[in-house]
Amino acid sequence: MACELTRGRKEPCKDVVGGIKAVYFLDYGDVTIAYDTTDTDVIDDLGTVTAYKYELKGNSSFEQAITSSRENGTTFFDQTLNITLKKLTKEDNKELKLMSYGRPHIVVHDYNGNAFLMGAEHGAEVTGGTIVTGAAMGDLSGYTLTLSAQEQQPANFLEGATEASPFAGLSGSVTVTEGTNS
């Protein structure tokens, strides 16, 4: 296996922002991933699939930690998604229970127009969170969730994602199911 580097990197302009715009949950096993023929780090098709959109604003993040062992000759990527969902509803309780039982694939769409597929091979697991009413008038009444995945590669970018649509450049058919405000 060739492990030689292929390029350098200059200091980029300060023209990006942090934060997650939305996450899209896709049932595990429904996704058929096809990679770009010239860049296998980019996904250009997820197949025919339904994505359940959760809009986010504020206290949510996506991190990937690299774990590499010289002694064992292994490298993997711990993917962690922390999301905060405001307002408690019986409908959300039901969906979050199903999400906790399953291991969905997750598309993370950031404010820079990037989209990444978390848990591409093994899916993501709900590993923690809270259902909280808050104590004071200004406290969160809602949900916090931590989802984790371990993959052999970092989360792949989706081909042609834009700020308006994370699925804009894919060749497959992604049906987005948006929520309602209840």
C-alpha cells in the first residue's frame, strides 16, 4: 500500500464559519453508496433513499477524532455528532426512541455548504443524551443527543452539495421528509 503524501496545503482565507445547518437521518441498510470514479473520498450516489431532515441552530457539532496505533498498525476515525433539539413533543419522543434502537446513516450539512456522510459503513449509534424540561425559565426544554460511529475512513463528502441542498450533486433519488412544528 502506498502511503506517500500527494500535496501540500497553504493557510486558507478566513471565509468559513462553524455550525451545522441540518442533519438528515437515513435508515441503516437503505443506502447504496457509490463513490466518484476519480476521487473515492467523495460519494456521488446514495441510491433511492428517504432522508428525514432535522433543522438545527446553535449548540450542535460534528467531530472526527483520528485514532492510530503504530504498535497495532491500525487507524480508524471516531465520528461524534452532538445535537440539541428544542421543545419536547410526544412525536419527537417516539422518533428519538426509534433512532436510539437503530443505527442510522447521517448526513451532516454545515453552514459552508458541505455535506458529510457519518456512519457510512457501520451506521451511527445514539450513545447518550438527555430529555430535559429545564429548571429555570430560560433553560432548555428539549433533547440533547450524542451519536457516535467508528469508521475506517473519515466521513466522506457528498458530491456537489450546496448551501441550499446537501444532495444537489448526487445522481440517485433522495426524498427529503421535513418535519413540522408541533
